[in-house]
Amino acid sequence: MNSLSVSEPNPLPNSLLRKLFHAFTGEYFWFYILLLPSILILVGLVIIPMLFTLRMSLANTSVTVIGGHGSLSMPWSGINNYIHLFQSPDFWQSFRETLFFWLASILIEVTVGVAIAVLMNQQFLGQRVFRIIVFIPWAIPTVVNSMMWGMIMDGNNYGALNDLLLRMHVIKNAIVWLNPSALFPHFSWLSHVLSSLGMNTAILSIIVGDEWHTLPIVVVLVLAGLQTIPVEYYEAARVEGATGWRKFRSITLPLLGPILSVVLILRTMQLLRAFTMIYTLEQFGLPVLSIQAYQQAFSFGSFGLGAATSFIIGLVALFISYIYIKRLYKEEL
Amino acid sequence: MLKRWGSTLGVAIGVTVFLAGCGSGGAAPSSGSNHTTGASGNGPITLNVLYMNQAGYTDTVLQDMAKQFETKYPNVKIDFTFLPYSQMHSAILTSSAAPTAQYDVVLSDLIWTGEFAGKGYTIPLNTYVNKDIPNPQDIPQSIWGGFTVKGNIMAMPFLANFQNFYYNKKMLAEAGFTTGPRTMSEWLHQMQVLKAKHIVQYPYEDSWTQAEGLVCDYVRTAGEFGNGNLFNAQGQPVMNQGPALKALNWMHELYVDGLVNPNSLTADEPTAADAFASGQVAYNTNWTFVTGIMNTKSTSKIVGDGVVAPFPVSQGTNQSTGSASISGFQGLAIPANTPQDLRSWAWKWIQFATSPEIQAQHLQSQWPVWSTVANSPQEAKINPAYKVYETNLNAVYNRPTISNYLSVSSIIQQYTHEAIAGTVPVQQAADQMVKQIEALGQ
Amino acid sequence: MSSMAQGAGGKQRFRVRWTRLGMYLLLLLVAVWTLAPLYFLIITSLKQYVGTITFPLPWLPHPFTWKNYGMMFSGYQSGSTSYRFLHALRNSLITSTATTVLNLIFGSAAAYVLARSRIRGKNAISMAFLASNLLPTVALVVPFYVFTVTYFSSLGLYDTDTLLVILYTSFSLGLVIWIMRDYFNTIPIDLEEAARVDGASRLVSLVRILLPLTTPGLMATGLLTFLLSWDNFILPLILAPNASAYNLPFFIYSLSGQYLHMNNEIAAGGILAAIPPVLIIVFFGKYIISGLTAGSVKG
């Protein structure tokens, strides 16, 4: 039943030497050796830092210079940092923004992303080249992407998007796309919905720029998933007279399930990391949780608060990944 | 198969090791070990200097200074790191906590003085200044004041940055005005006329993105209304009354009336300068670097039309100075973890870079901190507006030098921004600001 | 009868033609959405500064210049743009390559054990790796910083490539293990056992039989790791802000802080930084896709 039980020809006499030899050549020994570096990395660079974050978050942590050497002071302060966070309206605003950013992005990806993939799964001229082109934005480094969208969404007349819309007479005045305190002046229903959620223009603009960068990986993965669906299924459905939408609903979507899970995992881990784009475009103007943690620790020097926020981010991430993992590997758990 | 994989792996490891070797070799000039080489006296000494990407003294100017210094002291090499302003503070903070300083000299902004002094990130320079600066009174007291905490001089003044009032005289002439505004009501009137006559869509742009620049503009505007101090003599925040409240109302109304470009709410100083230099707006209130930008062909479409002026002030106030500005002085400081044996070299560089002789060479870059240089005939020749500069420099307000300044500033930024955009009513935003800052103090 | 059928056929052809036209229009829309920002970035990189603040905005590189690219390579001296660019390029290459190699070695070894062995708690360990991969960088950056500057300050890791490599490795290792484990799972155990019967030890069979079969997986994870490391911004921002260790993304960000927002220079730097990953996607994109989908399609 087990590959380990396969006995090997044994040239050594039955002795202490042999036992020693087996300890070093035995299956388990090598398994552990192979696994060891990764386990060390996991413990040393993920688990211990995570626990240390918890420790710091329960203290009035500060990093100070004494005699030219950095030193750390962590006087216990119980759950004061968490109380402070939960009582602060800023924290909840950040929490809502982070959640909104995540939900809106995922929603766009499973609708627009799947739609584009289905479109690209048709036969058409130049298909191969087209697939490569569509994938390219994903390769652009995130910082480059944010700088680029910063230029496109510049609030002056000479911002590329404003210039385009002004030329086409779609808008009369330049729109300040990245303004975190104001709403779109032109789409009142949208601004209504958003303001009731406490959201702003900037977060929408950033989602658009972020989707340009990340939608391609969704499209490409879903497309790969579509191609694994046997053509016979569709043939059979056609014979039975199913319409396009029916075919999509009862064949495509269910069979895309696993690949959509992968997409969601990948995207969730990237979205919770959505620091780069917001930091480079808004500095601290749009404080999603990750920005807040950074600002608390590295601008204000409140490492305790920064650690508390970080720990909450970590918990949220672990919670989400728990749900996914459970779904993906249910047979193993 | 095995062989192929073995060799591939071997090559990969080889490349990594090689690259890593290059890496540590290349990184050596800034690493701690190099300091000790310098300290032993034989090898060359490398001074790591943290500086900011900015208009005042640009990286080119700094490199020019470094070359002169290296010629004077051939055993010393200056190694610069240039960072954006937004990165400077955390770079100093992170470097401070390292066992050996990453930077032996850092550019310190006025607003960090309190924090650096309180936490001991940088060392007092009093002994150096007393020994090597024969005429400290030649630097205006207002500049020294920005870098002194309880008698300790935390940085040597390097850059006398402050804000000027800029307007486009061609646009004003089109609207029928021969000079810039002298009072706030006059300015408001000019803006209304400029807009009504469709000379510009938005008469004014300022840097009101949620960053330190917004606090500067807020303090300065409060100054224009009579008093730019956001804290009273007892150290209590007073944003919800008097000139500070007037300033907030003014900024909000300009936004509502379309007199200020809405882009101001996402603009930092360079963006606002661009809007002015590209001829999109008629007024800009900005740091001294705009003078150079608006008069340079490669960066400006309004060469010859930009005018530097004193700030308009509310009638009946600021009679003595006739202006109200905001300081953004920068000094050079020595981190507390700079090795002892390098400190004297660090000071030599500071003394050199801040000396009147060197500043006199770069008059077109920056307003000098030394009065004698500022009043020299060369300055008058290079900068026809030098009298205006003097007026504005004499009318500066300082932001408070308190040790938790950045937290306070962050609160001010948030509520000022919301008040201007109108997402929170002005009075309510001001009250919130005061409440939160007071809560911070407890 | 026959004419009716013809008519219906004609209608259908007509409908098919319209559907195809609609499809091409939609595809055009996707192409424009994808390429327009890139076109904008390219023309901006070839403009002189005034060309970026002119209204209406010139849609061609006007006034034209190569200078934005030239300055990345000429005028090399301490602190200059080319100095910073070339250092950042070197650092990006070193850290990304080293991370990739380390990840492949450690990750595939661990993935092999987790796929093949029956050691206790291997599922829990697998899940821990997957979860570690989902943990955002931001959640760990504060302790990393504190460790680096206090407890481990004597190692002098702050602001070094070595530190970045260690941290990048920890962040992408989970992904490598996750993908490679699925690859090992797809390979029939008989193949390996056949080799072992021939007298090969487990290690030898791993290297000789399994690695070649998992080449696509190794390619995919290697390239993914490379791209992830190439893209990292927050770690250099906090832990390696000095020119001696910072990477290309950080360099490009630092260009924006210059006294003017020299969008033309930022665009040029951005395009240079994007070239290696774009080449990877164009030539090896299909490996990455197959790597990412392998596990899920099987599952």
C-alpha cells in the first residue's frame, strides 16, 4: 500500500552500522531533509512574524534610538490598540473601502472577464496574436501601471482621458478622476449609490486602472478553462436544441467552476495586497487598511497600532483563504 | 536526462552566486563595513548623503557641489541617495533604527525638527556651529527658529524655501487688471472677472491633495486672513475659530464657485505649478521653484507672463509685512547613529554645502539662507523679484514644531480636504479637527 | 418547400454574418482597451516635457525626443538618473533571479514530499503553505522591519539585496509548492517505482524521472516567481530604500518625486522596466497559464 514499504536489497550486515546507515538513507530522513528548508522559511518568515505582529499589537510599541543603536520597546497595553481602532471611524471607513475594492473587482472579473474569455474562445482571424496582446497588460509592473493611469486620469485638461472626452464633447469640464473626497459630477445615480456606501471617485478610478492590469490574467485563465471543455458537450446540446445562453449556463459555467476558484484565489491575494497602486496614486488620501497600517507604523511611528491593523488584515486574509481552501480541497480536509 | 538537469541546475546556481557576489560587492560603498575602512584613515572615506528630489537645489546642483568638495578633500567621496519628499521621512526613520546609519547626512524638513529632537534621531549641532560659523546672525532668526528646539540646533539651514504668489499678467491684462491683487476681496473680484469673461475656465490652482502641501496652503491662507497660527499660545488647536476658520471657508467657497481648479484636490505642488506654467490658470501660490519653471522654455508655455508678487492679505491685517507666507525651510542634519569618526566629515560637508560662497554660486536655483548673499548685487541681477522674495520671507508663518506633528498634520489634511470638497460642512470639519487633535494629546 | 428552406438558410447566413460583425466589433473594443493606454505610454515617453502639459494633448510624440531613454544610460555618476536606473536594473535582476532559483529548489523539493510521502500532517502542511501564500505582504512588513533593525541588526541586512531575496522567497514559496505539488500528483507513481526497481534511490529518481516530466511546471513557477519578484514595491520601499539595493519599480516611483512630474521620463523608465516581463509573457506565456491551470483542471 505504501511506497515506503518497498524493501531494498541490503548489502550491509545486521549491525549498529546498518541501523545508522538506514537512519540516513531511510525514506523519512530524506523526506524531512527535502521539506526542511521550506518549513524553516514558513516558520521563520511567516508564522513567527505573524505571532510577533500579535505581540506588538498588544503593546505600546515603539522603535527608538539609544546610543546609536536601534532598540525596541514593547510595554504591554492589552487590547488598547484594538479598542482604539474599533472606536475610530477612520478604521471602519478603511475597512469598508478595502471590502468594496475587493468585492467590486471580483464582480468585474467574473462578469467582464468571463465574457471576454467566451468572446475570445470563438474562431476568428488573428486569434493567436490577439491572445498574446490581451495578456500583455498583466506583464506591466504594477508601479508602471499606476504611474500610467495617474497620467491618463490626470485631473487637468491635458490628462489623456479628460482630453479624449473633451474632444468628443462627452464632458464639458475636466473631471478630477482621482479625487478621494468628491464624486462623479456627471453620473448622479452612481454617485448616489456610492456616497451612500461612503465611497468616492478615486476608488472607482483605481479599480479601473487595476482591472486593466489584472483582468488579462482572469481572461487568460478562464480561456484556458474553456478550452478544456469537450466540444461534444456543445454538440450534444445543439442537437437537443439548446440556445447559446442555455449552453453557457448549463455547460460552460459549471465546468468553469474549478478554474474560477483558482482565479478567485489569485485575485484575492493580489487585491488584499492592493497597496502599490493606491500608495503611488493617492499617498494617504485613500487609506485602505494596508495604507493605514503603513502610515501608522512608518509615518507616525505607532508600531503598536500598525501591527494591530496588520494583524487584522492577516486575519481577514486567513479567513478568506480558509473558505477557498475548504472549497478547493474538500476531499482532503 | 540527469546530466542535462544537473548542468542546468548547476548553471542556475552558479549564476545566482555570481550575481549575489556582484550585488554585495556593488552595495559595499553604502554598507556599514565601508565606514570602518574610512575610519582606519588609509582608505577613502565615503559619506552617504540623503537628499530629496526637488526644484530648489536639484540633484545636478548637488553633484556639482559634491565635485567641488571632493576636489577640496580628495580622500572623501560623497554618495547621494535621492528620494521623493514623501519617502524622506520614513527613510530617515528606518535608517535611524539601524545599528549603523545608512546616511551620514540627511536633509531635514522643518516640520520634522520637533520629532527628531524628541526621539534623538539627529544630533544637536551647537558645538559645530559655535566653532565654525563665525556669523550665525547673518541667517535670519526666523530660519534658525525652525531648526532649534529648546536651544538645540538640530539642523544647519540649507534651503530657504517659502511660498510666493504667482499670477499671469497677460491674463490679468485681458481682464482689465494692471496689477495683481493686494487684498483678499480684490483677489476674489479678479478671479470672478477672469471666470466671467471666459479668459480662463478656472482662475486659480493650488496643491490641495491630501498631503503636507495642503497644510502649508491652509496655514498660509489663514495667515492671509490675519493669523497663520493653528495653535494658540497655550498650545491648543484653534482651527474652528478666527482666521483659520475663515481660511477654510474661503477655500471651500472657491471650490464651490469654480474659481479654483477642482484638480487642486488631487494636485501636489508640481502639478499645480504645471497648471500655471501651461497657461491653464491665472494664479498659483507655490514654493519659490515656480519662478524658475515659469520662465524656462522647456517647462513653460507662459515665459515672460508670470509675475512673482506678495500675497494678498485681508484688509486691516498684516499691515507691517503686507504679505503672509509659509515656511518650508530645509536643513542638513547628522543622524545620531552616524559613526563618531565620520561626524566631523559629515559636518565638513554640511558646512561646505551651506556656506555663503557655495550658495552664491547657485543663486538661480534657490533663495540663499544668508542675508548678505540675499542682498548681494548678484542676487538682484539674477532675480529681479528679490524684493518680493524678501517681503514674503519676512512674512512667513511656521508650522508647529511639535513631536507628534505628523499625526496632527494627517488629521488636518483629512478634514481640510473634506471641508473643501464639501463632503463635511466647514464648521463641522473644523470642530472635528480640533476634537481629534485634542484627543491625540491625551 | 425548397424555396422556404433556402429562405431560412439565407436568413441564418444573414444572422451569422451580423453576429460575426458584432463579434469583431467587440474584439476591436477589447483591443483598443488593451492597447490605448500602452500607446499613450509610448508616445509620452517620446515627448519633450511641454508636450505632456499641452492642451489639447498631442496624440503623436510631439515635440519629439529620444532624450528620456538616453538619460537612463548616459551621464553615469553618483546619484544621477542613469546611475540610479542601472543600479535598480541590476538589483531587480539579481533579486528576481536569485529568488527564482531558491524557490525552485526549495519549493519543488517540498512539493515532492507533500505529493509523494505519507508523513504525518502533510495535508495540514500543504494548507499552511497555501495559506501563507494568501497572506498579504503588508501584514508581515511591520515585523520584518522591526526584526531587521533590532534583533537582527548585527547581520546588517537592512537595505541589502540579500534581505529582499529572503523575503521574496518567503512570499512566493507557497505558490511554487502549491503548483508543483499538483504537478507531482499528476505523474503516475508507477513511473517512479519502475525507476526505483532498477536500483535508483529516491533522490536519483526524483532528479532523473520526475524533474523532466515536471519541466512545464518548473517553467511556470519559475517564471511566475520571477515576475512577482520583479513587480515587488512595498518591500524595497520599506526595507531597501537606498540606491544600493532598491529595484526598478521603486526607481520609477522615485522619478515621480522630482521637482516636476516629468511624465515623459517616468514613461520611458516604465517602458524599460516593463520590457523583460513583457518578453516573458510573449514567449513563455503559455507555460504560465498551463502552470496555473494544471492543478485546477485536474481537481
